[in-house]
Amino acid sequence: GAVVSQHPSRVICKSGTSVKIECRSLDFQATTMFWYRQFPKQSLMLMATSNEGSKATYEQGVEKDKFLINHASLTLSTLTVTSAHPEDSSFYICSARGTGRDEKLFFGSGTQLSVL
Amino acid sequence: RKEVEQDPGPFNVPEGATVAFNCTYSNSASQSFFWYRQDCRKEPKLLMSVYSSGNEDGRFTAQLNRASQYISLLIRDSKLSDSATYLCVVNPNTGGFKTIFGAGTRLFVKA
């Protein structure tokens, strides 16, 4: 089955620094990838849709200048949390849409970001 | 009204019990439906797709009712390892890019 690799799995950083998270589709091409964040005991919240070769589409309330998304190839999307603050601490997950009739989503293993 | 709504949890059941989750969706044009399972601090994993004719995978049965716009998941003979959060997932339309997640229902299976 399709595999999506996400790393790092855990990041601890100081307030004010930037953190880059990578999401790779390993055995298929993903023209569209998605980025989510999840706070404890809450569901996944879509942050943005990453489109290969074009600008990402951000959900309402998500600051595009703070959460930079780059999808330069068909197998890689990156999310950069710029000038991170403690309130950005969360679980970030990427996913890529598979091809075919069912259009299943395949998820990365997630990144736990802790901003001190 | 939320686009996808699930039963509020948590569900606390003993081993061996049968438990059912329901999920309703608001967009009648929705095309694809799935149940995902998520363990604490892990990524969601696909449990099963939901087809119009209903489908079964071992102890799990999923059903879709388009007229009433709801899907269900039935778990028979619950195991301790079934404890997790179950997410109802809806693709609004074929080729669309936005997948809608329900808030999830937590299940605790106890010995």
C-alpha cells in the first residue's frame, strides 16, 4: 500500500525559532497533500492543502505567513512553522491522497512539536 | 451544523460487547466515506471504506444510508485492542480536495 513518510517525529525548540517538517510520498506521486494539526483530545483540523507547483490553499484562520508550505515536487511537501511560539505546540500530521476510485488518504506518522 | 458529526463519546464497553457508532454528513453530494482509527498520539489509520451496499471485515461492519445521510460502524466481540478513537471521514465529491473529518468517538474496551 501507499506509504507516506513524515519527519521529524518529535521536535523541541525554543520560542522564536523556525521548524521545518517534511512529508514524502514514498511509492506514489501526490499532486495534493494536506497538513493538519491536532490538539490533545481533539480531532484533526485541516490547516492547508498543498498543491504541487502552485500555492497552498489555507483554511480560514490559518496564517499563511506563519505556516509556510512548499510542494516543489510530486513526492515532497514541507511545512515550516516560522517564529514558533508555545501556542504552536501541537501534533502536526500530513497526508496524501491516493489515486484510484476510493481516493483514500494516507497519513504520515505525525510530528509532535513542543515550543519552549 | 457541522459537515460531519459523530456520536459523542466516550463509549465504555466490556470485552465481548457489540458497539455501534453513527456519523451523519450534511453534503448530499458526498461520494466517498471511510472509517479511520486513531490511537493516542498516532496518525489515523484506515479501518475500512464504506460502500453503498455495506461491507464487512471480520468483526467490523460498515453501512451507508445515502437517503438519511449517515454511515455506521459496528464492532462485534470487542477486544481490549479496539480501544481507540474512531474517525468518520467524508470526501465531499469525487476529485475534490477537501476531506472532512468527524470529531471522533472514543472507545474504551475494558476487561
